[in-house]
Amino acid sequence: MSERSPCFEVQRLVEFCETDMAGIVHFSNFFRYMESAEHAFLRSLEHDPHSHVDGLETGWPRVNATCDYRRPVRFGDTLTIRIFIDEVRNRSVRYGFEFHHAGEIVATGSIAAAHVSITPSGIQAVAIPAALRQKLLAFTTAL
């Protein structure tokens, strides 16, 4: 078990369509699980992952994502996904993730996401709104 305290936790049941021919969760789905958990966390802070802030359309594209796998997970297993805030910068946040099943950590991961404005001419990193940044900082964990 982790020695860090998660700032947010969600559970999900592994669906059949998420498994491969060996009957285990395909590795790519862990990235989907992280993103889904991140979005649930942001919504719990009253922030929509794709929203309008100060008249700008904003989003959170990934600048880095990793996942390390320790044990297989299968159809019907219940995963507990724990999220940690590892770092908050002016225009980005780095999350840590732990995937638990049956009392064991089965995978760990991380996502670094930039807060950006989205315009017809492209995207540009912009400051995280002050109220959201304070909420994120309140959950920052020591590595």
C-alpha cells in the first residue's frame, strides 16, 4: 500500500471490451482510466476539464504520460484508482496514480497536463485559474 494520502479515489469495474486475447486489461486502457479519474477529480473541485475561463475555451492536453504494470487485471475485477497531486505549476499539473485490486497495487502511472486556451489558430498554455490552483495545491503530496 502507498504511504501517501490520495487526494481522490474512484472505483471501476473492468469491462470485457477492455481486455485482450489473453483475457487481461489491454495496457492502453490504463491511460483511459487515468484520464477518466482525473476528470472526475477536476469535477469534484467544481472545474470542468473542458471549459470556458475568463472568456477563453480551455483544456488540459497531456505533455507526458507513463504507466508501469505490476500484475494483470481481468474482466470483472474492481479497480480502485487513487490520484495524487505531485506538482502544481503556474500552467500545468502533474498527477500520480495507483491502481489497486484485491489489496495490491497492480499498476502506477503519472500524467503531466498543461492548462491551455483553445482558439482557431491553435493552443497556448495559460495560467491555471487562481481558485483551482489553490484547490490543487491543497492536495500536493511530498514525493
